[in-house]
Amino acid sequence: MFLSLLLISHLSLIGGDAPAAWRSCRLAEMRIGDAFTVTTTKRVYRFTVLNPRTGHVSARASAPGRVLSPPRSLYILGATHGRSRPDEQMLVLMGAIEVGKRMELGIGSRAANARAWSLPVRSIEHGVEHGGK
């Protein structure tokens, strides 16, 4: 199963014309200044990469169709799957975002007490801004 997850994560580009829709992305493969949009059921996140090695990004969020919030410093820690209860296990793909998995985020830092999780990711688009400028 782990090998199939690795293979799926490297088959990230789907579709052909702009905007580029991805199934997954790895922060370490991005450059400073790269921008991408992640959509969940209730939020649209607009990220600009500040440090791809650490996952440090500038982030703005909104409800779909609403104006984005002011920029905020976040760390994208990984894509998570599982653990709906404390006694369950959770799979974390460090430094990645994947459609169908939740984003694990560090709010202002990478510390354990600063962690938050999004709803499952519905789409990832490179260089696209939604919900306001």
C-alpha cells in the first residue's frame, strides 16, 4: 500500500490546459514565490511558497466565492489520512498535499501545539487565485 501511495503522489498532474489541476504536490519540489490554490468543502486557501524546504507559506483563506483574508504565516506539514478518533492511527505524508486527504498545518510555527487540520482537499491548482484578490 505504501508503494502505491508513493506512485500515486508522483502522478500529480492531471488535465492539460490552464489552470493546472494536480492530484498532489510536494512543497520540496516548489520554488520560493510559487503560488497555488487548495479547495476543501468549506474553504479556499491561497498559498505562496516562502521556504519550500520547511513548508513555510504565506496563506490567505476564505469561504468559496468570498474575499480572501489578509496573509498569514503557516507551515504546510503534510497530507493526513485516518484518525477520526484518538485511538486510531493516522498516515502522514510529510511535506505534501493530496486530494482526498486533510492538510496538516502549523499556525505560525511547526510546534505540536500550533497544529490544525483542514477538511479533505477537493482540488489543488497551480498559480490560480479564487475568491477575491
